Amino acid sequence: MNNELRILRITEVAKKLSIGKSTIYDWLNPKSPRYDPNFPKPIKLSAKTIGWLSTMVDEWIENKQREQYPMDIEDLLPEIS
């Protein structure tokens, strides 16, 4: 993942994750059955504007990957001598 620090707007986050904006809102809403307490919280950019730090979204993606695939690929391959 790219570690460049950027602010992503909701459309960019949705596109990056290949999901709809409504899914993001559900993940952020504690009352939603789809709530994800680990999804990064947005930062307020102005009175009506929010965004996400790109590094936080990237970290969330990496954590999701580790949850589903806890072993590194090297751990799955036999050692070659």
C-alpha cells in the first residue's frame, strides 16, 4: 500500500473499497447491524465536510486481510534448501 498521507472523501473511500457510500455509513453507525467498530472514523474538514486519512483506510484493509489470512504466504510454502 502507498503510505502517502492524503485525505480521502467518501466517494474515494467507497471506490477504493469497491463498496457503496451507504455501506460506509452503515459501518460507522453503531445502531446499524452492519456496524464495524474497527472501521476508521472520519475527520471533520469543515462544518459539512468529512474525510478519511488514506493511511488509516490502508491500515484497516491490511488488518482485514490479516484477520482472514493470518499466515504469511512464506509460512504456507515449504522451505527450499
